[in-house]
Amino acid sequence: MSSSSQTTTVPLVEHHSLHHAPILTTGVPTPAVLLEFEDACEDFFANAKGGVPEDVRVIRILPSFKDPIIRGWISSDRAHLSTLSFKVFMTNLRSKFLSKEWEDELLSQILRNHLRPGQTFMTWATLLQQQNCILRNTNSQLDEKRMREQISIAIDGELCIAGREAKVNDAPSLRDFLHIYSVCDEKRKAAETRTRSIIEESYRKNKTINKENSFHPYKKDSRSVSNSSSSSGSSAARPPKLTSIEKEIIKACFGCYKCRKIYQSKDHITADADKRTCDFPSGENYRPLTWEYANKIKQIRAGKKASSSANAIAATSSSITSDNLMPSLTEVSSVRERSNQAIYVSCLSILSNRYQSTSLSPPSPTPSVCTFISTMITGLVPSFDSTIVIYVHCLPLLLFSVTIVTVESQ
């Protein structure tokens, strides 16, 4: 269940003509409203035709109250109220329809009201005097001396020091007292405005200098480019367009035209543009691709491949040197009787036959394997010391096709 917020209706004082009594509309009266009504009645008493005698003033203003509660109070005690003076009647009216502590509450508001930062002194002091005027004809109202003391206490320390330098305590009247403080406040605000403008101007100059010093031909410049996010959601600026050399490098080295990285996977290169997870490189400190950089990456990749296959090569070499691949004495003796060229072919034929008769997989054509074959041939024919450089290609049927590249005899 939602309850609607109820607001208290404050009555209004309507006084359209000084020759007629004022009207107090329906609502809960406040100290300020009753003070306004009292002043309006005094104006009516003074300006009514022929004047209003003191003994009939209350009778003339009793019909002015339109609130049902106040009219009920008047009706219940009209005879007694008609005999009262206007001042006593207003005192009874305040005591009947205002809070019993309304004087203390209003005085407490005045004592707690301090000058806030950014608030004009004269505006604040005027509000303070208006609140004090509501306490008129009461013991709680501040006189001129107490009002000066309260103002000096409620202002900030900087304004208090400025007023002391201007000898505010020597002011002959409250008006002069407030005027001195007002001038000091205006001077202070003018100095603050001047200081703020100097700081802002210095900030703008430094910002402009920093922009000029940090300008980069490939970096987004907020002076000419609007702050719009890129299609990939990255805040960095895109690099310049690809040059013809960069396009050739990317095409030859399996690169990506978006992230501009070379030697990427097939899935990376062939993926659709909207499905690629890579992003454009930052345009800040961008370095274009060069063939020197591409060759260096190629050498690094080749070195990594060689090191990663070292274990597999070692295992293959140990398998090749096993007893089941060593030639027999008959094969060795038959090889020794042949010519040099026949020796090479026979040795390779022996090695090929051994692989076909075993379940071992042939080795990859690496320098280590080639060195082993050369060593094996030298062991078969000790009288012929040579170095053979060959390429061995594995066929689907585990056969070898051998090409003798060079033979260097000592």
C-alpha cells in the first residue's frame, strides 16, 4: 500500500486595499505569516477612513480569518477576545496556533546559520536579519550588538581577518558594519576569480603545448578527429596504409593483412574479416615491415624447428645403428670388390633393404641422418675415406630414392 505524501498548506495574507482589513487564507500559520498579517493590520489601522480606535481594532479584524480552526477558536471566545488590545490578541494568537518552542527554534536557526563557501555575504546577512525580524517583540530577538557578534562568529576566518584589517568593529551602525564586510567579501571573490582565470589560462597553454609536442603523424589527433570508437572497439589509432613492399612481404610470408603479422596459420589467414580475433596494430610508433625483418623471423622459425626435432632425430639414429640394420659379412665382402660408384649404390641399397625388412620408419632427410649413412659406408670400406652429402626422401612404400650430390675424395 502506497501512502501519498501530504504537505501542510501555508496561509497567505491578501491585502488589496489599505482601506480594508487584510485577509488570512486557510492553512496552518507560521511565525512569518503571522508577522506579515500583523503588519498588514497596522497598515489598515493607519489608513482606514477616520482611523480605527484602539478598543475596536480586534473587532474589525476578527472577520479576516478564513481558516475553520481559527474561526472556531474566535467563535468560542469572541466576547473575551473583543475586549483585548491588538497587541495582546496577536500574542494569544501566536501562543495558540504556533509551536510552544517556536522562538527557540527560530533563534537556533539563526545561531546555526553560517556563511557557506560561494555564498554572497550580503545575501546571507539579509536572510539572517529577516529571520531575526520574525522574533520582533519577543525576548529572543537579537539586538544590534548581538547581531554583530553573531555575524562575526558565523563568517569564515579569511573574511574575518579582512574585516578586522578594515576596522569593521569601529563601524558606527549595523549598516556600516555590514557594508565593510560586504566590500571585503567582494574583494576576496574578485581575487579568487582572477586567480582562477590565471590557472585556467595556464592550463590551456600547457595543454596546447603538450598536444603540439606529442603530435605524431599516425596518432589520432583530437583537434581534427572526432572522438569516435573504432570498429574493433580499440581506442588506439590505426597504422598507415600498407605499402607495396609490405603487401609483397605479407603475401610471400603467409601474413595477415589486418594485424600485419607474418607466418600465421592457415585458419588465421583464411578467416572472414568479421570473425578474425586479431586487431589492427597501434599507429603509435609504428614500424613498417621490411624484408630484413621477414628474413630474421624466417631464420628464427627454422632454428626452432631444428631444435624441436632433435629428440626425434636422436631416436631415429639409435634405431638405424641397431644390429638388425647392420650389413652381413657377405654383403660387406661383395661391396669391397666393387668400384667406388657401385659401393655407394650398394650401401644405400643395403640400407633400403634393411628398412623394408623391419618395422622401423625411415629417418627424415636431415644432416644427422646423412652423416650416419656416410659413416656407415666408410665403415664398410675402410680403404676409401670419403664424405658423402645426400638427400633421402621417404616414399609411401618406405623406399628411398637417393641422389648423390657431391663426393669429395681425399
